[in-house]
Amino acid sequence: MIDKKILHVVNISFVLPYFIGDQFDYFMEKGVKFYVACQSSVHLTDYSKQKGFTPIGLNSLREVNIIEDIKAIYMLIRLIKREQIDIVIAHTPKGGLLGMIAAYLAGVKIRVYFRHGLMFETSKGLKRLILKTVERFTGSLATKVVCVSPSVLKISNGDKLSAVKKNILLNKGTCNGIDAIDRFKKESITPEQIEKLRAQYGITAENRIIGYVGRLVNDKGISELLTAWKELIKVESNIKLFLVGPLEERDTLSEDLQFYLKNTPSIIYTGLVGDIAPYYRLIDIFILPSYREGFPTVVLEASAFELPVLTTRATGCIDSILENKTGMFIDLDPADIVNKVRKYLNNPALIKEHGKNGRAFILENFGQHEIWKEIERKVLLSN
């Protein structure tokens, strides 16, 4: 039994199923009591009832607001002392900063920062300096820093974002692993679900689907993907681009690109969806042309569904595939994207081979129970 009280600090509740998810159930069975502090929302309330943790609404976990930030730190300190929290685990730069400050000031002995990515990689000048300084400060307050991929760990050590002895990698990466046994596998989706989605989005049996899952923002390489798409549809027939995810105001796409993706017949734009698993069954080739990631969970999910993956050599992405075995690397260049997509389209046997290899890669290295055991051993029970 792990008789501990753990406080997770995140910015918004929508990340909880990805960052923690069924970890709640796994560790609650071992005696852990969970608290989660993040921006108040209906989703937070509903998810807390589903998973059995105590929700704590905070007003300042996204934008910078000095007064609200101080209030949030004060509220967290009071919560930690009142509930006698044993471990504070904080996620994302803003949640990590406030969570580690509060935990340090409250005297919590185990303070864990999950470094999910490196925002400064796509920033310049003063903003880059500030973001890197925040990473170092947060790392200095943490007693452990979980780097979610080997490449994040390498940069953390090389740029001295936190002391090398603090930095932890869970198996070969990720913060939570994925459920490839029951949820993310072909057999988990019924023929009726597939046909319903095909009818909903007007997808025929002849269509070949290149799919993307995630936020539709510049950092994800959506601009380059759409530019490539304009060329692809000139030379390939019966192809569709499946964009599964929301447009966002931060790092938003240009109005021209938004109009293009919403009004081009060969592009299917879904917006935010609930259960993502059935959508992978409609895809033939998965693509993530991202500029930066921590560790892209969507690639793991796609590979678990036996999809070949096209992604970049960016931080995080570089760790998510085995080159020419489970997928291929692409440059952030529309011409290279076109060439690699066409290579798959013209070689169905390669699609099948990389897809099969991808699922084996996931099952061997990223099963969620193995990651949870790593968290138990390296984070919760290690001094």
C-alpha cells in the first residue's frame, strides 16, 4: 500500500485523461488519495466524479497575471498544509512553476515536475530567455523532474534546466503510456462504429485517408501540411485529409488557412471530438509535422492502431517512431511531405509492414501498466 496524499497541478482539466487518466484508479487501489488543482470547468467537476479525486479550482494556471498567480500560490499552500499533502506533482510550465513554488514554501519533501515539452524551442529573443529561465527555476525547486522523452531528457541535461541527478525518464518515454491492450487496437472498434463515422464524414471505401489528430496550430506544422496538401490533390486521386482536433486562439492559423481547411472538399475538419479511438480506424497514414513535442501520445495511439507514421525529427517526435520500421521522418518542407505521403500511397505493403511493426513497438515499450510501475518506483517511493 502507498498511504499518500498526492496533489496534481495542471493548467486545464482536458489534459488529465492524457497526463494521468487511469493512473487515478491504479494508485487509488494502492491507498493513494488524489487532489487536482487547475482552472475551474464543468469538465473538471465531471471528471473528478468519474475518477474519484478532489477538484480544486484555481483562476491562474494559463495566462500570466501576477496578482492572480500570487493568490493561486497562497491557495495551494493553504491546501497543502490543511490536507497534509505528501507529494506535489505539477505539469506544464505554468502549472509547474506555481505548483513547485507552493510545494517548496509549504515544505513538501517530494516535489515532482513533469517536463512535458520545451516551449522555448519555438520562441526567440527575450521570450525564449524568459521561458528557459522559468524552466530552470522550476527545475531548481523540484526534487525530481520527469522528462517525458529521451530527447527532452538530453536537452534538460545539456542546457542544465535541472540537475542531472534529478532528471528521470520513465522506460523509453511518455508520462502515462497508453492502453494498447483494450482501447487502442483495431479490434476495439466495431464495424458499426466505423460505418457510422464514414457516413457522418462522407468517406467512401475508395478514399485513402491521411490523418492528423491534435490541436490545429502553427507549432504542429499545420501550415506546412496544408501547403503540401494543395500539391498532393493535384497528383493523387481519392485522397482525403482528416484533421481531428480543435482550432485554437493561441498560436492560431491564419484566416486564409482556416478558410481553406473548412472549405476544401478533400479536407475533413472535425473540431474537438470525445472518444478519439474510433477515428484512428478511418485513417490509412498518420502524420504529425510538429515543430516540437514532449512525447506525442497521438503517435503512440496511431501506431497501436497499426498505422504507419510520418513525423519530424523534432524533440519528442524523434523518439516516437523507429525510422523506416514503424514510420518515416519528414522535413518541415511541403515538398518532402508530398514525397513521403506518396511513397506510402504507392506502396500498400509498406503501409502494412510499418503498421504491424508500430504496434509491436508500442506493446513492448509503452504499455500503461509498465509506465505506472515506473512512476511508483522512481517517483512515489524513491527518495
